[in-house]
Amino acid sequence: MPKRGGAIVVSNHVSGLDPLLMVAACRRPLRFIIAREEYERWGLTWFFRAIGCIPVDRAARPERALRGALRKLRAGEVIALFPHGKIHLDSDPPRRLKGGVAALSRLTRSPVIPMRIEGVKGQGKVFPALWQRGRVRIRVFPDLVCTPGEEEPFLRDIAQMIEGRWTIPPVERRRERFHAP
């Protein structure tokens, strides 16, 4: 992760423990993009507001969250999100990633740092995973920047990384796809 400047951290989402694991793995504060229904959960709104979460209303006006995230990135902050949009296990049918991560990277030239969380007990659940002991491992991949016209391959590569399907060494693939002369 860059020591300063805007950046975007993305990860697979297997449980309610994931945001805490991401915070523990990063040296900089993370501003999570969070579903409005979670943001407005009774008793937690004050906390989400205090740590700078950005609520997204997926049914109406999701562009507000995009504008809020753009402001944070341009101010040099780090945005974190789960591009599947909800908890998604490896055993679930494939799900297309939300395009917001590509748009944020392309519009701000911010690097995207993909992570993969593995070994969480209580997968598929929000709160039980907080109390079950597991052997968690976080794999961090080299950062990528989305360039205009490369959104689909960019999202495909991120999906392969966070879903554990990455077969080509990350650094070689990164040079080939996103930094070719």
C-alpha cells in the first residue's frame, strides 16, 4: 500500500469478520463503502459515521456513494470495498463484480490493492464469525490501476485474485495487462 495518496483496497467477502481483518492488515485508515441497510443498523450508525464509512443505497442513487468515494480518494484517503457487493463464498455460483472499483481507479488513477481472505470460521454469517476461532490468512496481490477501455479485463483479473483462481504470477500478469509499452 502506498504510504500516502489515494488507494482502493478490495477483498472477497466471506463473513462479518472481514472488515476487521482488512483494518488489521492495513497500516492506513480504511473508509469502507457499506450498504445503506448495514450503515443504518440499529445501534451502529454512530460507529459507521465516526470511522468515515460511505453508505451506498444500491436501489436508488448509488452514484452518491461513488461521488463520496471520489472525494475521499482525491483527498488522499484509502477506500475499502467488497466488489461482489455482499457476502460471497467460493462455493457460491460465480457473481459479477460491481464496476465501481474500476470507475474509481480509472477516474482517480488510484491503485487497487486486491486481497483474499481465507480460513475464516463461520463463513457466510455476519456475527458468528466474530466469535469463532480460525486460521486466517490474507493474501495481498500487487496493485493494479484501471486504464480507460480496460475495465472488463481489470475486473476479471481482480475477480480471479479475490476468488482464489489466479494462475499466472501476479507481477508478470500485471506488467503484461496493465503496464505494457
